[in-house]
Amino acid sequence: MPELPERALVVYAGPRRGADLSFYLEELRGLCEAAGAEVAGEIVQNLPQPDPRGYLGSGRLQEVAQDAAELGATILVAAQALSARQERELERVTQLKIVDRTALILDIFAQRALSQEGKLQVELAQLSYLLPRLRRSAGSLSRLGGGIGTRGPGESKLETDRRRLRQRIAEIERRLAAVERQRAVSRQERHDLPRIALVGYTNAGKSTLLHALTQGGGGGEDRLFATLDPLTRKLRLPGRQEALLTDTVGFVQDLPTELVAAFRATLEETVFADLLLHVVDASHPEWARQMDAVQATLEAIGAGDLPQIEVFNKVDRLAGSAAELPGLQVSALAGTGVAELVAAIAARLSERRVVRRFAIPLSRGDILAQVRAHGEILAEEADDTVVRVETLIDRAWAGRIAAELHG
């Protein structure tokens, strides 16, 4: 018999923010569903700020416990990050499992991570989140699994848990640092090709667009955080241009700091890009807020000033006209507008291209092949000893070819 899904009661305590609050709560409901829970109900308490002791006011907290019982809720999901004190009080009064927004996102990431690197990044984020919340209880690390040993009779279970947890964090950080160094080496080895990163709100269609642009087949899934591990493919452009196109993890508003820190190596694929394709779900009623959230995250990771092309995806789902959208309009699924996007990418990257003239000895057919493969031949003539070519070529390739000729 299949296991029944959790029934979540979503609660928010704080100032009412109109449309902003509606957007925030809609996203939280989507996160619950992505984690595999059914949303049983939603409660909003208008407060200047969440109660520091129990998140909700004491009277409202008792009512929530009753509401949860009537709705058959098995889990309470707080819309904001909870302190350890707030989490304990909510758990004591409601007798429910308590999860805040950060823990909910971490749970989704734990389900989605496939590669060893992705799993390590998620574990690091979970441990960083859990460390300040450890308390004196049996199985305080039970949500992460595994047993905890003891150092000696003079050390409490809580102290042992903290020590072992810090040790594990340090070990993961060392392993991810090695991954980061390998990424740096890989970037250096492929420095001759411009790098493009697909960025955008989660479920904006970045993975589907990657497949459409590179003709790789397949597509992304229609769910939040479908892609955690970066995928890079070669993109062929007009005029014999080439680029590396990377799909990155989707963003949400107020992306938890634990995730930003843990996924630093992955997010560096964005920071080191030459061009960003900011993919927007044009069919989402709050696409403007989603764009703002993405831009805020880009600023936070140091990529806010990188060149961008705004790509409004899913225009096939629009009920009205897309004419008023400020960027390029595409449907990655249907293929609409993809050719125009490719031309726009080529035009933007052409700023990296220069006209160069090379005199290539007839004996160096390998170099001539490189020029023809990576540059657009403008003129060519040959005599008994050399082939003289004039080509429009990426600046990095021009330097590489010049070094081979004169090295």
C-alpha cells in the first residue's frame, strides 16, 4: 500500500503585504507540493513581525493546534525561517512536525540531487542549517540518518553531536573545494570558447530551452527545482561561432543562505559566464516579481553586472498578445522564436570577434583547419609556401592560433 502524503498546514505571521504576500504564499504552496505534501490549509496572522517565542501569537497558536487537528494536518510549514526557540514552541503546542521554508527547500533539493557533488552540496546545506538547532534530545541528528559515537564519559550527547557535525561539515567543504579546483582547471582548458549561462526562476523552462538551442533532445520537467546539477553543451552559432551553454539551478525569492553557500561551486558557472540568458516564464502572472528575485540573487553572488539577454519563455501559454513583453519571446517547447534567439546570441558574442590576417605555411594544415573551423573566412589566397587568410574570429581563438604560428 503506497505511503500517504504529508498534509501540510501553511502558516504565515507578519505584516500583510497585499499582492506580494499572495505571490509569496502561492510559491510556498508550490514548494510544499514539490516536496510531496498536500496543502490542507493556510493561516495568516497579521503581526508587525513574527512572535520571537512561538512565531504566532500565543492565543493564535492554540487555535492553530485545533485547526491542524480538524484538517488532519501532519506537518506545519512556516512561511519564514524559524529560530530554534520558535520551532520548539510550535512543536510543543501543536504536536506536529515543524518545517520552515528553508528546511522545505532543503528537502526538495535532497530529493532532486543525483550527482555525488549535488548530494554533497545538499548535505552541507542541511548540516549548516541543523547545527544551530541541535538540542538535548535523543536522535537529534535523526533526520539526516546515521549513528553518533561518543568521545568519552565527560562529554554530553549534545556536545558530541556538535563536534561530529562540525567534523562532517569540514570534510564536505574539503571535498567540494577539490571539485571547485577541478572546475577552475576545466574552465581554463576551455577558455577559448565563450561561456553562456541560463539563469532564471525555478520552473521558467531553462532546461527545455537548453535542449532546444543545442538540439540535444528531451526537455525539462514541469516542476520546481527540476535541475540541480549544471549541464553544459556546445552551442553552434552562425558564422562558425561556438559557445558553451550551461543550465544552472533555478532561483526563488530569498534563496536560503545555506544553499547559496553550499552551491558556491555550481553558482560559479554563472559568475564566470560571458553572457547570461535570463529566462522568464512569460505565462506566470507574477513574472516581474520573479525577475526581480533572480536579479537580487545574481547581485548577491556577484553576477549582477554581467551582460544579459532577457528571454520570455512559454509564450505559447499566453492568453493575450506578447507584444508588450520587454525581451525576446520564445516557446522552447514549441520551438517558436528559437532561431531569433540564436541570432541575438551570435550578435552579442560577435563583440568578442576580431578581424585577423594569418600567413599559414602549407605544412601547417592543422592550423588552417582551426581557422576554417572557428572563424568566418573573409578572404583567402595561396602561393607556393603559404596560405594567407583574412578571418573574423573569436579573440581568444585568434590569440591561440597566433601563438601556435609564432611559438
